[in-house]
Amino acid sequence: MPTIVADDELLTTTAFNRLDHIRQMQFRVQRLAQNMLEKKDTVDGGERLVVPWDVQEHSVTTQHVTGYEAVDMTFSPVMNMGNDTWFFAIRPVAWSWVDRAKNSGKHKVMDLVEKRVTNTEKALLVQLEQQWLQANVAAMSDLNSLNGFDTSNGFFEELAVGSQTNTVHSVAKSTYSSLPGFQNQRFDMAGAYSTNGLIGARSVSWDVEELTDDPTDIALYSSRAGELNYLRTVQGQERYTSDERDGAKLGVQIAGRRSIRVPSMPNAGAVTGTSDQEWTHLWLDHAVVKFKGFNGLVMDMTPFAPVGGGQQVSAAFFRVAGQTAIHHFGTSGVAFGGDTY
């Protein structure tokens, strides 16, 4: 069979079509990363990310008895602005003249391109989820992480409400520690899910919902051990429910919210790798924790084009540009130390 010379336009068309049908055995489904990207906000650019926080009351109340009392006309600005730098990352997909020669036939050429596109996009999603949860991806260190246990600028901390001190968007959380929206919820299960699991899940769930008018965007993510420990805890009570039950049912609902199993929950960091500090459940309010993505630069892929420089190689590039932002801490929370029953 003669060699098929696939031009860059054909490779690009095939690659773009493949992005709609991504499946890969090497990688797990990155559910948190997919939700973050699906619920992203789009920005048009700017030198820095600016995050406005409502942190101060504008005026004060004056009580009147006769009606002639002077009104207190003291006013304060309402907003304080957090700010941050942007995150940029790029990952190539390449195709050389040797690849063209070895992969004779149109279908072989296209199949190899599809596999490489699939592999590259999946690998990027893995890294994004790991950085958001574990904060350990060196090539993505500029991307803000949710993990404030292992980093001093992550969003969610293990310290009690009112004691959290991480610096987020250039503002220390301790500056407004008395404001309920400036401290994340947390519960220490202390290495005993059988004792503390249910009360921990109910406590954090109640606390995050108490601070929002609309809890519909709050998602619950759990470690595998967390889901299994929950099922082990409640299994004896399931016989008393009116719904039909399956002894091996995998779907898990905790504190009224469907649990989403995540394999990348932090459990090996400087803090989360110590005794009973791993993340077991994460309540994440996607309405206020957002990836702010540059317009046209969120997991997009450029067309294939010659690399040049004396190399007979064509390459396309996956690009991600933006930053993780948080507008309210109080409607998200972590229950940790519950991977042990």
C-alpha cells in the first residue's frame, strides 16, 4: 500500500473531530477538573485577575425618638479588591516525517493522530485536577489550588473557622477572620469515620448551606475510602428505607447530596500526608469558586503547523490560560481524616 501524505489541514480536522470523542484507558475520569472547566467564567484579558470582596458595611443605623436627632452620616467603602497573576500552560502534539513514513495508509495516519490528541488532552486534565486538589504539579505552580492544607496560598484550610490565615489573591484571610464568608468550613474526623463520619458530613453540609441562598451549585467530592466508610456506616439502616436497595449499589448520597468520587483527593502532602489529615469529603461551591479562563484559551488546540528550525515536524498546541478565583469561602468546606474507619 502506498504511503499517504497527510497534510496539516487534514491532521487538524481529524484532531478537532477527535476532541468530541475522548476516551482513554491510561487515565481516570477527572470529574472535578471537568466540572471546573464546564462551569468556568470567561475573561477577555487584563494585566491581573481582580476579585472584589464585599467586606465592609457602607453606613450605620441611627435610632430616632423625636425625629430631630442628627443622622449619622459616616460612610465606608464596601469592597476590597483581591488580585492575582494569571496562569499560562501549553502542551504540544507532534507529528514527524518518520511518523508519516511508518504509518502508511490514511486510516493508520489518522488513528495515530487521534491517539496523540486524546493522550495529550487527558494528561492536561489529570494535571489540572492534581494541581487544584494536591497543589503538586510543578508545571502548573502558577495555578491557584484549593488545597490550603499543604500550601500557604490554597483556598481551604484545616484550621478552625476564625483562625484561618492563608493569603489568597494577595489578601490574608486573617484580615477578615470575623466575616463568615472569609473562612471555609471544616471538620476533623480524627481518623475515625465510624464515630465522626456522619456528624462531620452533616455539620459541614449544614454550615455551607446556611451561608447561601442557592445551594444548587455546591458539589460534594469524596475519596474512595470516604465513600466506602460512609456506606459501611449506614448499611445497617438501609433496610428501613422505602426505596428498593441493591447490596452492591455504587451510587452514594451523603447529607442529601450525591457524592462524586475523586481519585486525586489530597492525602500525601506535607500536611495531608501526616496522620489523619487527608481529605475525605470536599464541598465545593462552583457558583463562587471559578476558573476564570481567557476567551478561546481554555483547553483549545491550535491547528497543526510546521515547527521549522530544520525539523520536518508538524505540531499543534493545547493551551490553558486563566486563574482559579474564589469569591466566597464560607460555602465550601472540607471534612478530613475520615479515610480510616
